[in-house]
Amino acid sequence: MVQSILFFLLGFLCAGFLVVLIAPAAWRRAVALTKKRIQAAMPLTATEITADKDRLRAEFAVTARRLEMDAKTSKEMANDRFVEVNRVREELKLAASEAARKAETIAALETAGTELKAQLAQRAAEIERMSEKLAKFEVDAAKKKRRSRNSISSTRRPASRRPTGRSNWWRANPRSRN
């Protein structure tokens, strides 16, 4: 059992020794690659630095212009909405005034209708009263006509004295025609 522990320790030490030999080379390679990447990202000459600054300024200018255009579009949309809201408000005011005018007209027509109904009822009562009077007058006229017929028939001449044709006597006495 001691022998297996010694083999295990020997393998472990060999692996550690190999790591100590290979690790600095791997470390140097990693450092070199990182350095290259950083140097590639960072400009080295003055023209590269100026070009990088110009690129950043251009990106900023494009972004600022986009924001200005977005702001302008938003402002135009807000103005259009404001105009639309004001137009709708004016339409609402017009509709409200129209509704008020129509309500006044309706009220006036209802008042006139009520007055006309009252006049109609009054005239209907008057017509009824006049109809009753007319019926009474017709009855009275019929009675008078009967009385006059009765009185005429009692005052008629005997058949021998009656004129046979139309003579002046007939025209002179219109009551005796019946």
C-alpha cells in the first residue's frame, strides 16, 4: 500500500513539474495575444488618433441629427394633433350651439302647439255650441214652416176662386205658392 501512495505522489509531482515548465510559456502567449488585441483597438499614430476622433464626432453628429429629426417629427405630430383637437373642439361648440338652437326651436314649437291645442279645443267647444244653436234654429224653423203651412192652408181660397194659370196675383203673393 505504501508503494501505491508513492506512485501516486510521484505522478502528482511530475504533473506539477510539467505545469511549472509549460505555464510560463502559455502565460506569455496569452499576454502577447491580449497585447495585440489592445493595440489593434488603440490607434498608435497621430493620424489614427485624429481619424478615430473624427469617427466618434461623425457618429455623434449622426445620432444628434437623428434625435433632431425625431424631435421635429414628434413636434409636427403634436402640432397636427393640437390642430385636430382644436378642430374637434370647434365642431363640438358648433354642435352644442346647434343643439341649443334646436332645443329652443323645439320649446317654441311645443309652446305654439300647446297654444294651438288650446285654441282648437276652444273652437271645438264653440263649434259644438254653434251646432247646438243651429240644430235648435233648424227645429224652430221647421216648427215655423209647419205653422205657416197650417196658417196658409187655412187661409186658402176655395177652389172656385183660385186662379187657374199663373197670373199677377200669383206673383204678388209668394206665401201662397206652397
